[in-house]
Amino acid sequence: MIASIVAVGDELLIGQVVNTNASWLGERLTALGWTVHEQRVVGDDEAQLVEVFKQVSHRSNLTVICGGLGPTHDDRTRSAIASAFDAPLVFDNETWSTIQERFARRKRQAAPTNRVQAYVPTGWRTISNAHGTAPGLSFEERHSDDSIRLLVVLPGVPFELKAMWTSVVEPHLLASIPTPAIVQKTILTAGIGESDLQVVLDGLEALVSNEVTLAFLPGTQGVRLRLTGRGESTDAAEQSVASLSAFIHSRARKFIYSEVAGDSLAAHVGRSLLHHGQTIALAESCTGGGISSALTDIPGASAYVIGAVVAYCNSVKHQFLEVNSVDLDRHGAVSEPVAIQMAQSIRRQFDTTLGLSVTGIMGPGGGTPDKPVGTIWLALAYDGGYQTKLLHLAHDRQTSKEITIAAALNLVRTYLDGLTNEVYQMSASTSRASDPNR
């Protein structure tokens, strides 16, 4: 079953308001087994609204329109629907009474302009709105071949739209419109970019079909893989997803850190530190405390994060972290020897099992031919040794910071996972951005 989403409002087009309704609806529809064919954003121009409503509704079994149901002159969705579907507006006394009662409960009186919200296109039904004055609208058309065309119109205010969808629209869809069973699974990876992961997973094309699909969703933390299985039954959909998941694990296990949607790399590292009885201290330069912040965003982090130092200038590296001044002069602050000494010193001074350091050039200035902007050194010190990693980034300052934070956390992850060769899963969140390894 095909669904389309149309969001209405000039404020969406010019960037004053972020279109969160469309992403939320897309996620809900997909979870119900619908295939979201398109999303459109249209301004408050009635002629354009009429044209888009006609186009989209003829291509979809379900069209969800959100926005433009208010009482002001720029709310044109209602009249555009009347024109697009040859359904003249008719004043509905029951709807008007409901609107007046809502105002009365707030010790207010409905304005004359609110009367426009009581006009309903001929043949359409209203959807009650428990949180606002604008009722939604719906139209359903079933044909002899069992095909269906359903149109749903909801207010653009997010909390009103969500309440109406979950309480009225979604139950109706579940009860009256059969859709295939759908199963989704998320696999989170770190330490590898989208293109390299594609190479590692060479051959997966044979497992991808109409029954099971795979999406690569790269971000600064890593690549999120979204597996979606469809079938006549939940068991069939689960089997398709399980086969693809097993293939991914067989090829990319060392990069996988979670299979829980919404997890974060920092949460994984925190749980892994706790599991192994490890503690950590951090010496940060170019990330300015970002790694410490990511780790301490997780509740209970005090059990394993002991402390941190932001050593931004060389004098702090020398005086507080005891970095050898000769090495600072000879190799520079952005160098492997300095990163190692920072990690070893912070571990020693805070008496932790692990010491993690980062030093680099985030830019946009400060680079040299030998050490261009984006040169980053990471070091992880532990009992009996250390590991280092060199990054060469080519992003803006903020994106480079986010990638560096993820790379530092992943350095800890791979060390800890190597202790038992296990993958731990925990809850948090991920963000979407460009592929760091492209």
C-alpha cells in the first residue's frame, strides 16, 4: 500500500519551521507496513495546493496532508481540498458547537474568524481534535476491485497532529486496511565508512529483494544499517531479516557495536567499561571536552569516568600533563609522542585503568604543509602499553570534532571488545550526517 505526505506552509519552505511532522508520519506509516512513496512541501498558495493535492492523491492509496487548517487568511488547505476534489464547503453546526465549547472551557469566546474551521468539504468526515480548535478531515473511497483511496488532513501543530494520529487515524488504518507484516532491525557500526562497509559486505545484493531491503545511513558516529523485512506474516518477515543480518555479522562483526535502535557509541563504551571493571580519565585538546561530555551524558557515568583535563595550550600540556618540553618543541603538540604522553600522564595522575588523549588541528586555520588542518592524533594508554590512531579529516570544524569524538570512543571500544570479543548493546541516540570516510 502506497502512502504520500504533503506538508503545507510557507514557514516550512523558508526554513522558519523544521518539518518534523513529515519525518514522524513517515516513521509511523513505515512501521504499519505502508510504503511512503513521496513527501511534498507546499506553500500557502491555493492554486498550487489544488494541483499538488490532485497529483499526489491519484498516485497513492493514502494521502496525509498536514497544516493550513487554522482560522487565518493564509490557512488555505480547507478551500483547496474543496476545489481539488469537487467537494463544496458546507457549514457544520455540530463542529461549530464543539469549537465554541472548547473556547468556553478556557473561559474564552470563539472569534468570528474561527467559524471557518467549522466548514467541511461535502462527503468528508471530521476528525476530533482534543488539543486544539481545528478538526481534522478524512475521505475514504473504496472500489469494486478492493482498491482504496484514503485522504487524511490534520493540523500542522505537532502535538495536535500526533494525538489525532495515534488516537483516531492509526487505529482506523490497522482495523480496516490490510497491510503486509513488517519487521525492522537496526545494526550500528563504528570505525568504518559507508563506501568501505559496502566493500566488506560484497555479495549482499543476492540477499536483498522486495521482501527484505537494506539502507546505509552514515553519520559522524558510524554507519547505521536499517534492515526492513516484509511478508504475509511476521514470521516470514523476521526470517528474511534474520538471513540478511547473519550475513552482515559474518562479514562486519568487528565493526558492529549494537543492534538496538537509538543506541550511541558513548553508551556502548560506558556499559563496556562498567562490564569490564575499567575506569577512564581523559586528556583533551582539540575536542575541548567533547569526549568527556559524550561519556558523562550517560547516566551512571561516575562509576567509570574519573576525571578529565582540557589541555588546549602547550603550557597546560607541559605543566599539568607533564608532556616533555623537548618533544613539544621537536615534534609539535599535534604528534604521536605528545598524544602518548598525554594519555599516560592522565592515567597515572587520576589512577585509572585507561587514559585517553586527543590532540589535533581542527581549523580552519593553524595547518601547515606537514600537518594540514584535520590532522588528529589519538592515544589510549593502559597497563602494559598503549595504542595510537592518526586521523586525516577534511570537514568543517564542528563535523571534524564530532568525527574525532567518535573515533576516540571507538578506540576505547575496540580495546575493550578485544578483552572478551563480545558486543554489548545499550540505549542512547545517534545522529545522521555525511560519511566521514568518503
